[in-house]
Amino acid sequence: MADKGFVGMCDVELCAWNENNDCKAPAITVEKRKSHADCDTFLNEENPWSGQE
Ligand code: SF4
């Protein structure tokens, strides 16, 4: 069972869910990489097929 939490603050200004460093997504998924974590809910409305670097 997945842990539940909330996003306290996000500084990914390019994400369409971000409003003044506040995540407005109803839920997010975070993926663990080798050396860091990525938000899989990241959405770039100008280029929806691009991923977060
Ligand atoms: S969806 Fe992810 S990247 Fe976008 S504002 Fe929320 S936490 Fe940040």
C-alpha cells in the first residue's frame, strides 16, 4: 500500500499544476531514480510530451 502525504511546496515553475509554488494537482506520483526522485505528475502544457529533466 502506498504511503500518503502532501506537497508542502514545489519550485518547478514550468509545471502547469504549479501556482505560486503550491501544487494544485489532486494527487501526484513520485518515482525514485538512482540518485534523486522525480515527480511523474509534472505537466508542461506548452509541450505535454516532454518530461522533466
Ligand atoms: S505536479 Fe509535481 S512538479 Fe507539478 S507542481 Fe505538483 S509536485 Fe510540482
